[in-house]
Amino acid sequence: MKLPVDGVQAFVLIAELGSYRRASESLGLTQTALTRRIQKLEGFLGAMLLDRTTRTVRLSAVGREFLPLATRLIADFTQGIERLRTTSRLGVGDVTVATVQSIAFRRMPAVLQAYARDHPQNRVQILERSGALVTEAVRKGEADFGIHIQQEADADLLEDRLVRDPFVLICHRSHPLAGRRELRWTELSGTDLVTLGGASGNRARVEAQLAAADLPPRGRFVVESTPTALALVSAGIGAAILPAALGGASPRDDLVEVLLTEPAIYRTISLVRRRNTSLTPAAAMFYEALKAELSTDLDEFALRGDPGGAALLRR
């Protein structure tokens, strides 16, 4: 049998007001309903708490002993409920987000700045992971939600597809191709390319497309990380093929992005969270802020490669 909290509340109120009638009016109950609550509580405790006559009501010996405990219980319960309501209303709490590095580079700072301003009491932890490890962090509950590159459907996860991120050529402003708005893959012939090796999730797609254009599938310069690729390009060493979202990984303004076409290829950026698991109010607010920011960030490039406007994939 569970502790009847409503009975404890009724008991404390009767003790404070000294009257069944006033207690029932305060709770919006009939006196009969109030009596049932007290009887249920007394049955749970196995003792009488109140001595009642037709004209008076007073605490029994057990009731006097129980009253301080009951008062603390109701006070703690009321304060706890109020804290939860405040947390829900104001979105108070910590948030952990797992994300692919490219999003952390380019769009996370703007969202974090606004979120920190609106929720100064909240702490946000960013876990930078590769695409597969983002999914794993979300599945294990290490992160409230994640930002990753869309993968095969997972029955345990919900995916909110946001935008298609096109692949571009990133080159120095002084590069011969820097003035182009678009560039066919076949026009890369003779260009010293910087490509990613190792475990990059983009590697296979880029190599396949270069091979389809009768170009060497690997660049003249092969590096392991995006920052290294951008550092080479910034120094005037080759041009890199990367998703547009990665162009913001360099703090320098000497780089130019040229959309690759015929065909234009994309990766889909998605938010992912656990199925049948509600986000906390704090996490839900950050989720919606990221959703709004990421859904519009790459429209210029995406629409240039998809004139029909199908780049946005919001549900």
C-alpha cells in the first residue's frame, strides 16, 4: 500500500485550521470526501490521527507525533513540485549534445551564444564525434541528442532531417578557379587537390565521384583532418573537396567555396534522438534552436545545386 499523499495534505490542513469544514472548503472537497482521505491515511498508518466530536476536532497522541513529519513531507513535496514547474517553464538544466566536428566548427557558436544569453544558468557539453560515434552516444544516453550525417534507419532512434550539405571546392582567393560560381567535376582536371584519407566519412563519396570524372580518386595531397586540409589551402597549396559546412572550419577569410556540379552531391545533416524518450525542457529548447539554425544555414549553396528548392528536408 502506498502512502496516500493527499491524505497527508488533508491531515496537515485540518491541524492548521482546526476544522474539517474549513479544511474541506480550502481543498474544494465535501466533508465526506475529506473524511475518506483521513480514514485512508489512518488505515495506512494503523493508528487514529484525529479525535473528532460533533463540535471539535483535535489531534490524537499519534497525530501530534506525526504532525511535524507530515508538515515537512508536504513542504518538501510542494517545494519539489514548484522546482520542477520552474525547470519546465524556464528550461533550466544541463544539456549534452554529440555532434560531428563540421557542425561544431561552423554553426554551433552562434546557437550557443544565443542559448547562453537566454539560459545563463544552464551548462552545455559538446561531444565532438565521428558520425557513427554520434549515433552511439545518443543510443547509450551519453548525449541528449546528436547532430550527424544521415545514415541507415535505426529502430531505436528518431531522425529529424534538416538540410542537404553540398560538396564544394574550397580554394584560396588567388586560385585560378576562385572566381567561378559553379564547377563541373571534369573541370578539376589538372588541379592539385587536397583530399581526406583515413576514416573520413566523406572519403568514399569523393573518391567515387573523382573516378567517375576520369580523375585520380585521391588528391595530390592526402591528409587526415579537415583543419589540416584547410591550412594547406589557406597557404596556397592545392584546393580541397569538402562539404560546404566544413568551409567554416577555418578562422581565415581568404578561402572561397565553389559549388561542384554535374552532378551535385550532398550529405544530409540530421538531428537524432532516442525513440520513446522525451527531451528535458532544457534539451528541447536547445534542440529547437539548432533545428532552426541548421535548416537555413546552407540554403544558398543547396538551392544553387537544386533549383527546384528540394534541398530542405524538414519534416
